[in-house]
Amino acid sequence: MTHWTDFGLGQMPSLPARRPARFPAAMQALVDERAEPLREPFRGLTTEGTIRPGLFPLQVTGVSTAPITQAAVAFAGALSDEQRQRAVLPLDSDERRKWLNAHPFVFRHGVMLEELASDTRRLGLDLLRASLSASGLHGFRTMSRLQRPARGHHGLRRRGACWP
């Protein structure tokens, strides 16, 4: 690829978030290249391949995590066994290393808010409120509102496909 237009964005169809996406060849090659290191065991985060122990040690900050913990326990407790298995990942799991929060379905993990019952969805949103800053929550709500026109385009008329 020598120019950004070689990436194929101008010719790309709408990419789905609910089923695996079919990427143009150049984009699929990039996805495959980025996925290659996932075949190696996790050693830690590095910039040049050398692990530096204690780089980000856990330390007391004075900020209570109790509200986040309570919201997470309530949300996880409301999920079905199958949903919980998809949503709660061990820290050392391969799925966590593959997490990608991009719109197109590349590596889908977790549960989608729209598939949850309204009470469970509310608990998921409570978890976001407890764990995001005011600015982060505002960004989430803004992105949700920006997606409303796309809902109609993709036939998603349900209120559950967009969040307050």
C-alpha cells in the first residue's frame, strides 16, 4: 500500500457490527497482520520488546472503586450464564487481547446492549455511569445519538438499539 486510497475505503460497502465483516483485500491484509502477534503468548506491554517490571504498579489513589464494583456485580448477576460467559473475561484470556472496539465486526466479544432485557440493559448503563468520567459518559451518549440516523438506514427501529 503506497497511498491511503489503496486501502479501498472509497469502494467499501457498509460494514456490519452484528456479523463478521467482509473487508476489501487491503484492509483484510491489515487485520490479518495485526492479528498475527495474538498467536504468541502474552508477555506484557512493551515498546521495544523488553518487559519492564513495575512500570505501572498498583497504588492507592484515594478514589473509591466501590461504586464500579457494585455496578459490575449487579450487571454480571443479571446476565444469563451464556451472556456472562461472553461478557466477563479473565484478565489473561486471549479474548481480552483481541478486544477491538471498532464498529465493524472484526473480533466480536461481549454482549450487545440491544440484546439485553431492559432491566439488564439499565444495569449495563449503570455500570458505564459508574466507571466513566462525566466527559466519557457524555462522549458515549453523543456517539449513541449520532448513530440514530444509521439505525433507520439499517432497519433498526427498536429503541434498544440507541441509548440515552
